[in-house]
Amino acid sequence: MDQIIDFFQTIMNSEELIQTGGLIAIVLIVYIENGLFFGFFLPGDYLLFLSGVFCGLGLLKVKLVVLLLGIFSAAVLGSFTGYFSGKFFGETLQNKPDSLFFKKRYINRTRKYFEKYGYRTLVIARFLPIIRTFAPILAGFVRMNVFRFAGYNLAGGAIWTLLLAGSGFYFGERYPWIINYVQYIIFFFLAITTVTVISGYLSSKKEMEEEEEE
């Protein structure tokens, strides 16, 4: 039991994870957190920024371009995994008859949302824990066009990687003391993106309700 607790404490501690597992651990965690439903609790944003900081400080012995490509590839492949798993299991739910807790019109409404606002959801969701994990699964569930998903997936993965890991490298190289204040910067990112997502969701929900009434 103590070994299990120690394991979860290690994977939740980004600093220890980077120091012990290096690039392989970073890539694996990013892949799992970006599309496998059981990885929603993993520390994606914090891990990316801190890995950039460690790279800038020279504590992570990899070149910046290798770090960025590794994270980007893991994020994109993780989201594709989530998308296709959602698409596969979505077919089963689509054929399920309506019940008290399940109605096909909810799926259709969600599909319309992704068709109209999908890029906002998939790109901005990269910066939101939990939502980042389930957004690609939901996109597959509502059978979002795979080519549209691929474009948004690549764009979101690139922006997420460059902004967090890239800026982490910049600050780590220029301001080494930043390592003591990483958590506050991550909270700032989360606050900005959360407000953006909530306001965008409320706005789009109102528009869709007006369209349905018409």
C-alpha cells in the first residue's frame, strides 16, 4: 500500500518526476494526460512549464528542440488516441435507445457545438486540466470530422507546447530564481484560460439555444 502511495506522489510531483524520469517520463505523462480518460489527474501544465525551466537551467540534459518535439508529439498522439476511442465507443452509445439519463438529442446538440465552435474547444482546452483529457474523447464521441480534428489538434498541441515549455525555458535560462515561483505562474495561466472558456461557452450556448428556437 505504501508503495502505491509513493508511486502516485511521485507522478504528481513534477519536479521529482523530471529529475528521476527525464524526457521519457515527461513524454509518457503528456501522452496519457492528453487523451486517456484515467490520466485526467496528471499535472500537465505544471509539468510542461517546469520541464522548460529545468531545460533552461541545464538540469534536464536535453536540447530545447528535442524537448519541444517530444512534448508536441506526445500531446498530439494522446489526443488522437482519445478521439478514436471516443469515436469507437460513441457508435455503441449512438444506437442506444433514449432513457432517463441518455437522449440522442444531447449527442446531436454536442455535435453541432463542435461543428461550430470545435476549434475554440480543442485549442483552449489544452490549457485546462481534466477538460484537456476529455475534449478529444468527446470530439470523437460526437464524430467530429477527423481532418478538422487533426488541424485543431496540431494547432492546440503546438500552442500549448510552445507557450508553456518554451516560455519555461526562456524564464529558466534568463531568471534562474523562477523555479521557486512556478506554481503561481501556472495558476495565472489557468485563471486566464478558465475565464475565456466559461465566457465562450455561455456565449455559444445562448446562440445555439436561439438557433434551436428558430
